[in-house]
Amino acid sequence: MNSDLNLAASELSKEPLDRIVRCLAEQKYSLTRNTQGIAGFDTTIRFGDFERPAQEPHIIIRIGMEYVAAIKPNRYIPTTKESELAAAYVECGKSTGAATEYLTAIRREQQKIVDRYNAQLTELTPRIEELAKKTEKIVGG
């Protein structure tokens, strides 16, 4: 199901993303269309980096099971130019109608996929619920 949606998303995003890239270019952002990239375009803007907190991993032993203590998350810190581009990207998505068009098309595709796999999903529901209950017992929820 996920690969079906990824394929649909790739196809559906082309025209709306082209409009967003044109809008950003009009705002003097230097972009190159890249269908392989995660954002759909490349830019010369320098992106931020992660702030990595010091880690103090240790092991906690409970009821005969070994647990690794939680690892502190990395915090992403964008550059000022990256933040400005992100805000312009959102604004272009709104002003061109591309964001609404894309989300509407994706929701339509999601529904098609759910309809296509509905029988299988319905058949698996009792098994999934059973596994969820077992998992809840194991983790103590």
C-alpha cells in the first residue's frame, strides 16, 4: 500500500511543485528542479545542522529483561536563509493553490488505495487487534 501511495505522490506532485518552484524563483530564490530530491528541488542555500546533546547511555535491568535508557534526541537548528526559504515555500504553496490541489489529490489516492485493499484490511483487523492486546500486556500498558 505504501509503495502505491509513494508512486501516486511522486506523479501528483510534479505540476504543483513546478508552480511552487516558479513562485520561489520569482522571489529571487535560486532553485534547480530535482525530482529525486526529498523537497523536489535543489538550492544553493546552506542548510542547518543537528545539535547533538551529550549522551550518557546506561543499561537498566528490570524483571530479568534488559532495557537501554532513552537516547536524548538531536535538535535541528536551521540557518536563517533556510527558515526564510521554508516560509516562502509554504506561502507559495498557498498563493498558487498548489498545496491544496496536491493534498486533495493525495487524499483521493489514499481513498482509492484503501478501497482497493479494503477486503484484506478487514480480514486482518481481528489479528491486528489480538497482537495489539498481546503487545500491551508485554509492555505493561
